[in-house]
Amino acid sequence: MRVFSVFGITQSGKTTTIESIIRELRKRRYSVGSVKEIHFEKFAIDKEGTNTYRHRMAGSELVTARGYRETDILFQRMLSMDEILRFYHHDFVVLEGVTDCNVPKIVTAHNTAEVDERLDDTVFAISGRIANDLKEYRGIPVINPMEDTERLGDLVEQKVYERLPDFPPECCRACGYSCRELGIRILKGEGRREDCVLSDANIKLLIDGREIDMVPFVQKILFNAVEGVVKELEGYKKGAVVEIRIGGM
């Protein structure tokens, strides 16, 4: 799954840029999901007096509103981006207004001062209202989301890579870099997604069908533990594919 973020100041063109990108990716037959970050502390879809509100006030920890046109699951806290992305199984997921996630980014702005405030090595394009005045800034393409949609789609296809695990730097540098550093190298054309050693892991752990990322140290512990047991069993051959399923624990 390839994840990227479009972020910038209010009314700088974030949603317009995202609409253009989604339409272009859908034209290219990709599946696309999106996440909208709400920067308003008191924001809540659920309102006092509704039946779902009454459920929550009575003590329900997870409330779902199921209707004919949509189904809304109302968590009673802010989920981490990792938790949110577990619900997505799309070719691309675009995040609006999200900055605390190690993914490639497009910054939208009115002017260069706003770009400078937000620019870092994870930004691969600039868009929004500033694109009415500029075509490039500091070596980064500035793309009008209304007039140059195909070019914007091309850039997303070229630059946005399969999401990295985003482990803390102290947990895994098996490729020689932190996940953030490797992502930056990929954006600059100095590295590849395949440089992440977890891409070639010979052991995978799935819980309820969802693959769990493991640093090499944990992979080795699990591999050795499983191999130490099954190699003593009849039918085991070195190099064989071993599957273990545990349910109802």
C-alpha cells in the first residue's frame, strides 16, 4: 500500500489538490482511500441526544451506526495513523493535513514563506494556490492541481513507494538507515523500497490476517523458536515452508 500526505495552511488548496489526485489515480484504475485530519479540538460526529450518544454515555466502548448509505464506527479516542491504516487495503491512501507520519508529502501554500515553514526532505511536490504563480521552487516541482492533473498523477506514481514499517531509529537500522532516512533516499533516487531488509524476510507473522512488522532481531527469535520445535518432527525438511495457525486463544 502506497501512502502519502497533502498538508498545508487553511485554504491553501489541500482538498482541491487531493480531489484532483484521487480522480487521476482512479482514472488509472488504482484503488484509492483517504484520511482527513481534523484540526479542531472539539470536533465530534456524534452529538448529544442521539441514540449513539446515549449508547456511549451508558458505557459502550465502541459504537457503530449502521445505515442504508453508510456505516460509521465511532471510536472513543484518537487512533494512531498506524491503527487507522490497518483498515485500508488500497493501492494508494492519501492523507489530508497529516504531518506526524513518515510518508512522502505534498505541501500546499499561498506563497513561498508558507512553503519554507513546512519544507523538509519528505516533500516531493508543491501544489495549491501558489501554483498560479510558480512552476518550481528550490528544485521542487510546483504543480497546478486543476490544470496539470496528469503531471501530478505521474509524480505520485513515480515518487510514492510502498509504506515503510516506520520503526523507531533505535529499533531497526538493518538496512543501514532509519525508516525515515531510507524514505528520503528513495525520494531522492538514492535508494529503493527493496533496500528495506524486511521486504525479504523469510518469516511472517499474521494476526487476524494482518501482517505484523517485526524488526530483524524479533524475526530471528521467532524463526529460531519455531525451527527448533518443528525440525524434530517427522515430515520436516530443511527449507520447507512452515505454517502455524493458532485460533481462539
